[in-house]
Amino acid sequence: MKLTPDQQAMLDGEQGWPLQIAMQMLTAVGAALDATDMIPVTSTHLVIDGTALGEAGRDFLERLVDEGGRFAIPASINAIAVDRTKADMSTEEHDQIRMLQACEKMGALPSCSCNPFIQGILPTFGEHVAWSESATAPFVNSVLGARTNREGATAVASALTGLAPRCGMHLDKNRHGEILLRVETDISGVDQFSLLGALAGRLAGDRIPVLDGIATTPSTDEYVAFGAAFAIHGAAAMFHVAGITPEAPDIGTAFGGAAPAEEFIIDEAAIAAEHAATANGTAGPVDVVSIGCPHASLDQLRDAEAMLKNGQASRDVTFYIHTNRSTWDAADAEGVIETLTGAGVSVTADNCAVVSYDRVPTGTRLATNSAKMALFARSVSDAEILFGTTADCIAAGITGTWGSGTGNSGTG
Ligand code: F3S
């Protein structure tokens, strides 16, 4: 890779260990992906989940601080594995807080959310950024028209240097659609966009899909639900919605003038099949309700409040709505948190039912409206999944039962 004299000096260690290790990471990735040089990036989003990074992650971040590492660009933080306000933390939870504090010392914003978009953290069209958390990349690239690869640990290196290798989604030629998904059924609500995202991700694999047939511009909540499920079921960092997303004013432009390599029809039966594949639980008692994956917006909290105004969560159910601290505070100022808490809901901040040291136990019967939560809970807690609309999940939280009125009653 061609490096400027300043970048070469960082790599040679002339500007300290943090910048040297960062440049070593970036040049290694760049060489593997045939990057010609580095591109300046204007923000990063960092994953510091302590359940994944452990003591080694804590030691690395603290050493960066001790050796003078400071972030060169704005950096937000993904969901962490503990609520920062929790009293009596375990050693691991305290380690998670130390990781967050290390990032804050280097200049990060402690946003602690897998849905930074509802916190107003929104790269603009054409901006080059370096964001980790796979689910954020499809939204950044597709909905906002900014440019990021699905970064991992390299996001910390980008935060320190303000650079990323010039490859992948930073290049025009890699942003065109590759397969066509003809959507021939009405899709609405976060649950259905989540199922559509899961199916689209699996059909696409590492190819960029163009969805045709979405008649109405999805809401931010629907896009976020789609993107999270899309990312966890596939490897692509972008999708297009013909006639709607900014780089797809029409199908021809979305494909860059080329023909799609493959076409698929997504009809009502395909969505029903995706639902059946997502939900492996049968009708009966519910242990946990989990809404807010990715973290719930203020609108979603208000909707839940309206649905729960005259209801009370069953004593037999742990009823979670996950969000981030800033949205929690905004909802609290409106009295929404008080109503939800009074109805027996635990509105969590910073973490969620599975990104937590206190994740749901093995075999939990978990009701959710999120295909991402469904997949995570199945893989980390061997959960039985009950999948439906937000209203289905709230009804199950109140009655303590997943039954005939709800999404996958008795289907197995
Ligand atoms: Fe966020 Fe947890 Fe879902 S971190 S994306 S709510 S699995």
C-alpha cells in the first residue's frame, strides 16, 4: 500500500505504540483486500462487548490509554454487556466499565447502543466512516448513503488514526446491486421487515441485493430492523431498495447498468416460511419477552406505553424492552418509563437480553419481534423462540402465554 510520510512514520513507531499498532492492523487488512492506500474517515463506531473481548480486550484498551492513545475522530460505542447504573457489579461487569472508561479517556462518546441512529449519530451521504457492529453497516451504506465496511477490531485503529484502507464499500465499483429480490407481498412493521431482512440476507450471502416492489418508504425503525436481520443472516454490507434508497433511484442505476446475477421472488409464502424458520417455539407459557432489538426508539417506547396503559405484565414473565441511556432519559422525561415500569416492564439501558453477563438462561421460552434477537437467543441460550408483532409480544407479556392470537401459535 502507498502510505504518506506521516502514515509511514506512524507505522514505524515514530508517533508511539498506539498509532504503530493501529497502522499495523490497517495495513494488514488493506494488503489482504488489495487496498491501494488509506482513505480519511470521519467517524467510527466501536464494539467493546466485554462478553466477547474479555480480559484481553480490557488490557489492550487500557494499554492504549496508558501509552498515550487518543482518538483522532468522533467515536461512538455499541451496546455493552451491563447497565452502567447497576449497583454491585461482578468482576466481569466492572471490567466492562473499565473498557468503556478507557474508550472515554481516548475521546469516545459513551453512547452504548446498537442503534446509534436514534441517538442522532448519522453519517451523511458520501461520508467515509469506519463502523463496527455488522448491523450498522447496511443502514449507513444503504439508507444514509455514507460509506463503511463491516469493520471489526479495525474500528479502534481507525479511531486512533482517522484512516481506513481504501477498499470494499469505499469504492463506487463495489456498491452496485448484484441480485434482484422481487418483493410481491406487503411488508410493514418491524417484525415483518425483520423477517424480510433475514431472508434477504440469506439469499444474498455476500452479494448486494436490490429489493424491488417495496411501495412505501420504510420508517427508520423498519429499516433498522431490516438491516440488523440482514446483517446477521448474510455477509453483505449494503442493500438497495429500488426507487427509495439514495443510490437506487431506479433499478438500472442500482445495478450500475449490469444485469442481476440471480433473481428471487419474495411472496407471502416466503415470509411465512421465514417466520416458521425463525420461531421454533410452540403455544404455551412465556418466560421472557424481549422487544427493542436493535435498541428501541422513543416512538417504539411510546407505542409500547400506549399498548400497556391498562395492562400489567404477568408475574411469571420477565418483560424487557431494550434501549439506550439517552432514549431512556428522553422517555423518562415524558413519563413513559414510569408507566412501563409500573406495568411490570423492565426497560433496560446499554445492554440487552443476550448482550449481557446476565443473559437469559438456557432453554428460555422467549417472545420477540426481532429476527436478530431470535437468532442470538437461539445460539447463545438455546432459547425456544416465539415470534410475532410488537402487539403479539406485549399480549404474551400480559397473559404469560403465547397462544392462539399470536404469531407462531402451536406451529412449532
Ligand atoms: Fe442490540 Fe442486543 Fe439486538 S445488542 S442488536 S439488542 S442482540
